[in-house]
Amino acid sequence: MPKASGPREKGVWTYYKVEGDKLVRLRPFCERCGPGVFMADHGDRWQCGKCGLTRFKTEEGASARARGKR
């Protein structure tokens, strides 16, 4: 009986990509928590779900938010 094709479950393969014979990490590790704790991608920023550290992807976006502009 064939499997139904549909949305794929999220898993560890969403964090890595295979290029040739090497694994490439698609998301950065958290600077506070260390290796093994990936940061979530929220479009304009990366955020750690464990400690709450937020890193903006561009400095321009971070400075605009600090001034209250979107």
C-alpha cells in the first residue's frame, strides 16, 4: 500500500543540507546555550527557544526597531 503524499513532517532534516559529502547547517547555534541548540528563523530575526536570545538578521532592521519604526 503506497504512502499518501502530503506535507512532510518537520524533523532533523530541516536543520541540515547535504552538499556532496558534507553536512551544512541551515540555522545558527545559540551563542549563549552553545552547540546543539539551534535558533528559530522568524523572517527578520533569529531567536533561541531555550534562553530567548534574539539576533536581528540586518543591522538596519534592528536600528529601525529601536527608533520605533517598522
